[in-house]
Amino acid sequence: MLRFPEHQVAGHKAIEGKLGPLIDDYGNFYKPLQSKGRGSNEVACYKFFNSDPRVPNNISQRYFPIFHGTKVLNASDGSGLHPHLVLEDVVSCYSNPSVIDVKIGSRTWYPESSDAYISKCLKKDRESSSIALGFRISGLKFVSSSFKEDDSLSDCSLSWQPDKEFLQNLSSEDVNLVLSKFVSCNIPSNDSASPRPDRAFVNKVFGGSNGILEQLLELKQWFEVQTIYHFYSSSVLMVCERDSLMNGKSSSGGAVVKLIDFAHVVDAKGSIDHNFLGGLCSLIKFISDILDSPPDYDDNCISNANNGIKDEL
């Protein structure tokens, strides 16, 4: 049985009769092929990433979702059969994943775009943090189960998933706050008396040899030399699981980084992708600064976590 992906945080969603991705119970993510050549372009990119020797194994095997080909399925919008990409469902191995989708680059339109498309992208870039910071947070969802007094998990999950309007106007300080929430066991409400994010998991999620920072730095090394593609309007997906950290089941919370969305990837013609590289470096700087800031929590924070996740900062 196919169903809507509950942990999707950005992009076209299969809701209210719209065309969007589906998932199954076997760890597969079915993404509808986009029109006007964008879908075929994305298929070509996935084939390239999985087979071309110019993409190092440490990059192709770690940072791109596994590609399982294409399949014709009944579309989520009820329009009938439609071709889909069949990809690894990156969050399928998590019970309660926390996810951030970060669109990389100060410019999200590619050189051959139509004037109408450029205008559309420029409007979004100017109204968000893309131009100012080199990236923007396109979507996020922080999830954590609430704990009973005996520290066992209850059936109740708390989540915070702000809408597009909230994310559109984030300042530099807001971005720092959101990224800090990602590695915190307390997620403050909009109440001025609420504590600031404690960053209790900052070292476990952002730091260490398998942490998000090291993964982003490994990607950066590749983008400093790769002249195959320019990645316009692509995203970095960051995933971790707060519950695993609270329960001590994982030292890293399964923190992973994936590159996604390749409908607008174009031939680099032998040049460095400075647009993507610059945005990636900016994101790395934000995460490095948070990692270098001392956490603000007491020793009972993790065992007594989950004071509630609100709908506002």
C-alpha cells in the first residue's frame, strides 16, 4: 500500500488532491517525474551519480539517496498512471525523525531559464534568506516522543513544523535559533520567559567524526573540485532522531546528510559551482558557530526533556 510521506517538509506534497510523492512499507520513496524535461533531467542525474566514476564512492554512496529506477504508478492526485522516480526513503529507518530541508545557493534559477521563471525565483530568493545567506530553510519538522515519569516512551509525539510563511522571513539570528533547536532537548515557545535552546545534543549531532559538520565538510571538498554539474535549486537534507539520543540508543542520533532535488541541475561546462559551494560554506559557518558555542543545559536535561514543542519560536 502506498501512502503520503508524513515526514516530508518541503517540495510538492500529495495533499488536497495534488500531485506529490508517495512511500511504501519497504523503504521506497516515489517521486512523480516533473514536466517540461525536469523529470527526465532528474532521472539522468541519478543515473550519473550512481554509475559515473568521476563521482567518488564516498560521495555517491553516502550523500545521494539510493536510486532504484523509475516506475509507473497511479498518481496521488487521481489523474491516473504517472511515471515516478523510485528512491531510497531516507527517513524510513527512523521512528521519529527530525528533518531540515535547506535549499542551497543565493541564486536558484539556472542560466537557460525563461524570464518568467527567473522572475519567480528572484522573488523567492529576495524575500527569503537566499541572497543574504546563500541558503534558505525550505522546510523543517522537529519530532520527539513525550516521556512518562518512569522515562519510558508514551504513545504521544510532539512536533513543531512551521509553515512556509514563517520560514520565508528568517533573519540570520532566526536561522541560528532554528538550527540550535535542531540539536536541543528543549524547544522554547514564543513566550519571552521560555529558555533559549539548550543545544544539549550539539556535539552528538553536529560534532564528531560522523556528525553533520564533518559530512558537510566532505561535501564541500567535492564541490571545491567537481566541474561536472551546477546544482541549481537543490537541497541539503539533514536528519537526526532526538529520541535515540535521549534514550542513549545512539551516540549520533543517526545524523545524516543527503543531497536531493536535481530537476534544475545543469552541465557545469568545466567550471566550479560557486553558487552552491558558497551557500554550502555559509551553512557550514552557521553550524560551526553553534558547535563552538557552549551548550546551556543541566545534567537532568535529557532524562527530563520534552517540555513541549510549540507552533511558534
